[in-house]
Amino acid sequence: MKKHNAIVFGLTANHVFAVASVMMDIKRLSRALVDEVVIIHDGISERDRKLLGAILPTRFIQYDFPLKSRRVLNSRVVRQFSKMVFTKFECLRLLDDYNNVMWLDYDVVVQGDVSELFSACDAGIKMMPGGLPVRGQLHGVIDEYDMDAEGICGCVFVLHDNLKNYDEMHKFCYEKLEKYAELLYLGEQAIFDFMIQDFRLNLIPIDVKVYSAHPTDIALAANAKIIHAYGQPKFWSGLHNNQWECNYEIWLQMGGSRYRPPTVIDRLLGKAKRLSYQMGVWK
């Protein structure tokens, strides 16, 4: 039997503390909303799993990236952003188990009740307009799609099980990733753009001003239900936010794994990697 509502996160194990903070916000502000949190991950410790489950009922799914070809694994989009960004596609498959599925990035602070995002809609899908054309999500033009159509932002979206052909959409996403891996820049967003066009989806828009205001935009952030630290720095790497820091302290007191800042070697490797991308080394 299906459960009603799920909120989904996809993450590497070193960012468990960030998800814990968002879960604390949801528990405090929208507890009745969530039947289960679904965490798609690459290897979270048993201790952290137990602690996350103490915040909200949590289901853990270890991600098995289905594309194994060297061409995809060596593509710029996978090397730069990691395979974990494509866990967003798994929200489609989760509609087998839940009536409503919300994806939420974890570099956010939830400031208000987000229950309205789960409200029923005939379209079966809510996504956030990205404000930029599809071509902005790519390294090149793909003629079979409208490059001038507005692309989406994938930081928060909601799928409902009245969305027709969602199982076909799940297969479609990985097929297009396989086909266009070398051309993708913001890969999962671009694939969703293709999906919207191919399946002729009529999206219900999610208001970016309410659900993805940047915390440095004081006017918008004051009244936003979600503030989103897209770009750098994050709440854990220099961007001050009282609510986030309080949650983090509670997590540490619970015994959860802490934020580990990158070492000098990590920074040097990251810089070398970015320069390699800029110079076109990764082909």
C-alpha cells in the first residue's frame, strides 16, 4: 500500500549534517506533511542513519547509477557534479510507493510551512521556472529540442502519482543522459527540460521568490518559506544563518558526523580540476 507524502534528498555521505538540518526544519514547521523522508545516498554510516531516523521516519536507498559506459562516466557533467545529481530522476520511480514526492536540495533553510507544495494538481507535476533558456543548461545546441524555451530549476519540485507515464519518463531520463552526456552542463535540469518537451507536460510553477530566495537577498529572504544558498558559500562554509547553525549544533549534540572542511590538498585538486574543465581537458 502506498504511503502518502515523501520528501527526497540525494547526497554524498559527507553532507549528512546538511540534510539533518533541513529535516529538523521540516519536523518543526511541517511535521504532519511528511510520512517518510527518502535519502538516496552513496554510503551513509549506520550511526548517522539511526540519528536521521530519530528526527523523522527515514528510508535509505543506496544509489546504483545505471549507466556504466566510460563515455558517460568520463563526461564533464558527471566529473564536475558527480553522479549523485541524477538521483533526482529516481523521484519518478518513487511514485510507485508514494502518492506525492517532493525533491528538496539540502543547501536550504526552511522558514515556513511548505504544505501547499503537496496540494493536488491535474498536471501531476510542479517545477520551478529557471529564468534562463534551455540552451543555458548545455554546452551545445541539440536540434530536436526548443533551445529558446525556458528551462527549469531543479532545487525543488513535486511529482504526484496522477502524472501519466511516469515510469516511461524515468527510463527516458537515463536514455537521454546516455545519448547527450557530452553536451550537458546542468545535466539533470537539461534532461528534465527535454522530458517536459517530449511528454508535453503542463507544469504548475513553483514561485522562486517564495521557495528559493537567496539568503543574501534580504528583501526576499525575510518572507520566503525556503531560502536557498545556491552557489558559494554554503551555510556550513561561511554563510551565517542562526537557524541553520542552531540545527547543526543539535545534530552534533546527537552525535552526528560533523562538517569536514576541505583540506589544502582538496582545494588544490579542486582548482586543478576546474582549470582542466576550462581548458577542455575533460572530453
